[in-house]
Amino acid sequence: MLNDLYNPKTEAIAAIYTEAIRRYDPRRATTPIHVSFYPYVGINHTIRVRDNQIFVRIGDLCREMPIVCHRGLAFILIGKLFRRKIPAGAREAYAAYINSEAMRELTSRNKRERGRKFVNTPKGSVYDLELIFDNLNAAYFSGRIPKPVLTWSARKTYRILGHHDSHHDHIAISRSLDSPDVPRYVVDYVMFHEMLHIAHPTIHKNGRRHNHTAAFKRDEQKFAHFGPAERWIEQNVGKLKRAAKK
Ligand SMILES: [Zn+2]
């Protein structure tokens, strides 16, 4: 932990990106912008446009970056996106953090730790979540679901097989399912369910949250192997539980 004071929330960071957009191109000032942190190994960030919205993923290593350095990074990324000249000082503001002693220490510690632990990538030993997501997105959503961070869970959970975290724009699928004993349509089904959570955002009514609305459930049944997938899970939960305890 470097210093909690320097841990700006993603909303505050998003506001800086909006400022950068306005500065480069006032006509695009109202473009919705989504900022999230992503578990990239090393220092890496991405920016892309989808459905007239801008998605920024900032490498996890910059979670504790001071806001002035985020400002520099915002002007660099938006400038690159719009193919514009990066204003003076932006690169320096960002580089000040990247080249700092604290950051160097964090980078080397991160590399050491990731060498030891699971590398949290969407590619499992059997199934590739990126591929599964892309195929489902094309088959059922006309490719309209913006891709969240996709990871296998660190542990083999068996009660919860998938989880969508809208705040962090993240879908985790239980590592229990990354096995040759699990049919592909089961992994597809669990992913499909989590994708429906993106297509049908939580509704707040009378102070209650509704996740699995009637519309959600109707769409869920459109999955080609809905019945068999439900049955397989029902019949194999014991097996998954035993595998999780090994
Ligand atoms: Zn659900």
C-alpha cells in the first residue's frame, strides 16, 4: 500500500477523461466514458470505442497512482484515440509516477507474485473464456455486449458457477468448469447467464434489487441447450463439490 490519499475512485478518473475529451474535441464532450482497472501483467492500458462510448482499462499497477498522473495518462490515451497532438506536460506527469521508486518496487513485486500464483487470464487449461464470450455474443446478442474483464475464479467454487460484477465490469467463471469432464454447452450456459446480467441491468424497485427479472428469464430460455445444461449442473453438483475439495 503506497498511500490511501492517492487512491482516487474510478468516477473521479472518468471525470478527467471527460475533461480531456472536451479539451481535444468539444463536440464529443458528452460521450459516455467507462473507466475500469484491469489485471494486466506489467504496465499496460487500453482505450477503445464501442457503440459511441469510450472504454478505458487502466492496468492494475496504477490503482494507487496520484490523480495528477492519471490526468497525464488521460490526455495521452484520449490524444492517441483522437490522433491529436498530446499537450505539453502530459507525458511528463504520467512518467513521473511510472519512473518513481515506489512504482518500480510495485512492478517487480507484482512480477514475482504473479510468477508464483495463478496468472488470472481468460484462457483456462480446457476452455478459453474470450472465445466462449465472443461466440455467444455473436450468436445471441449480435455482438452488442461490450466485453468485460473475463477471468476464471481463483478457487474451484461449486455453488456459485459464475458471477457478474457490474461495478468492476467483470465476469468470473468457476474454475470447476475448466475441465474436460464438463461439456462445452455447460460453460456456455453459465457464461450466457452472466452476459444476460449485462443485457438486463439490475432494476431497483421499492428499495429492492431485481436481477433475474421476467425478461431475463425469458431470454435465458433462448439458450440452445438450456434444458440439458440445467440438468447437467443439477446432476453433477456433487461431483464438482468433490473436485473442489481435492
Ligand atoms: Zn444471475
